[in-house]
Amino acid sequence: KRPAKRSKTRIACAAMSMANVELRDAHVLITGGAGFIGSHLVERLCQHNRVRVLDIMRRDALRPAGLHDHKNVELVVGDVLDPVAVQKAVKDTDVVIHLASIAGVDTVMRMPTQTMRVSLLGTAFLLDAAHAGGRCRRFLDFSTSEVFGRYAYQVSELDATTVGAVGEARWTYAVSKLATEHLAMTYHRQFGFPAVSVRPFNIYGPRQIGEGAVHHFIVRALKGEPLHIHNDGSQIRAWCYIDDIIDATLLTLSVPEASGQAFNIGNPRSTVTVYHLAKLVKELCKSSSPIEFVRWDHPDVELRVPSVGKARELLKWEPRFDLEEGLGATIAWYRQKLGITG
């Protein structure tokens, strides 16, 4: 079976199974909604809800997809570090999905101070505004799998989180995101505020922009350019297709038991080394690109595989897309975007 055919079948089945639980007739604020994950959430939610996007537009997957012109989408160019802009954006909204952050390891290492400011101050401003408004019925804080540190195998939400050495820029993102999780949960415990945290594990798919191994490998493979791998490529990752995390996110907004919980969202079945991922992308792209190993002297995540049992139990969620299937759909999108045939 070809990946595209399986994808269509699975998407159709998912649409039917999700129909009774997806959020409807709500006013939703998505910070960072112009980004990769945010644009997919906008696309799903704007069908039956009003969606306001607050974003500085540093990375923009929203406008190229034409989503900013949808009748139910309002785009507000603004910064979560501006408390006045945050208060205006939160006004009259029922649900807040907080995605705004400094994304990508390379960017985080160049901008560690801004990384922490956006996470710590931006989340605090949003929580204050949403709680004070008295209308928010779900606040979803996007965290990161980086909170588990360098070695994480089948980690559950109850496993201890860990962070790297103080002063190492690589870990500023993880430290700040772990702090926002604690902050969101304190609002839940102290005020009964309906906060939820999601920890994404290596998300990929169409519209991914900027950094990321899948983005890098596919674009370069389609162009016949070398695929660059840090060190020997033995790092192990579990890769999760974008549609799977969107399904999980929508469930966290609607399932009552999700309130006050954190969820690992990823696909343990799609676990490979970075080297194997590069070889698989080459094969699926029918590319002759060479694989080149590049020295990387900074700390890296060596093993990252989630346990998703909690999401299965409370959300009744299961990842649907296997790695080859998701890569096939992603490659097809990039081919069209880059105008590459064959």
C-alpha cells in the first residue's frame, strides 16, 4: 500500500472518531499560532470556532497556507512579552492555547536570554490575564520533551524531569518550559484554573519551517544536497506526525479529565536513530544526496522516547501515523512547495 492512500483512509476514520469530541462554537486564542504546530491547530479549529492568533510573525506558516484570510480567523501581530497586548488578545476568549516560544536548538543557543524571557514572562502574563478574565475554560501550555534531559526512554509523566548544567545555553529552553509547567499547575491547584500541559516529542510534517532534522533532510534530499548529521548520528528519537499531536491537543481541550494534567505526546513506534532517519528520507525521496557527519561539540539529547499510556487512558488517544507514512505525506508536501517533480 502506498503511504498517501493509507493517510487518506486514516484521516477519514479520524475525522469520524473525533467529530463528537472536538471543540465547537468557542472563541480560541492561539499564541504562536502562525508557526508550524499553531497553523495546523488554526486550520482544524477555525472550521467550527472563532480563532484569534497572537504572533510576532518571526516564522510564518499561517499566511502561506491562506489561513489568515479565513472568515473565522483573526490575526493579531503582537508579542506575549507585552502585557497590554496579551490582555487585549485574551479578552472575550474561552480557550487559550499557548505555543509562543523561541523555537529550534540553534536559535535557543543564540538567544538564551530571550528564550527564558518569552517562556517565563509570556506565560505569566497569559495566565494572569486568562485567570483574571474569569471566562477561560481551558488553558493549554505547550511544554517540551526536553524537560527529560539527555536520556529519556519510555518516560512517563511521573518520571523525574532533569535539566543540564547551569550556564549551558542548550538547556535554557528546557528549564524555562519546566518552570511554565509548574506555574500553570500552581494556578490549577490554588485557583482551580483549568490548566493543561502538553510535552511534544519530535513533531514533524507539512509546513514545518526553520530548524528540525526532518525539514533539513527532506529539503536537502529533494535538492540533491548533502544531508548533515551531528557527530555519528547514533542519537535516538521517536518521531510524531503533526496530525497525531493535533488530535491529542484537541482532546485535551474537550476531555474534562485533562484539566490539571500533563501529557507526553509522541509516537514510540516511530523510533529510529538520526542516521537511519536520514537514510530513510533519502530512500523515500529517491535521492542521491550524500550523508555527511558534522562535528557538534554542544550537549545533545542522546535518547528520547515517550510513554504515552496516560494519553491513551485519559484522552483515549493513539498515534495513527507510522514513520514511513508520515514522511511520505511530508515529502509530497515539500515536493509541491519546492516545485520538484519526479
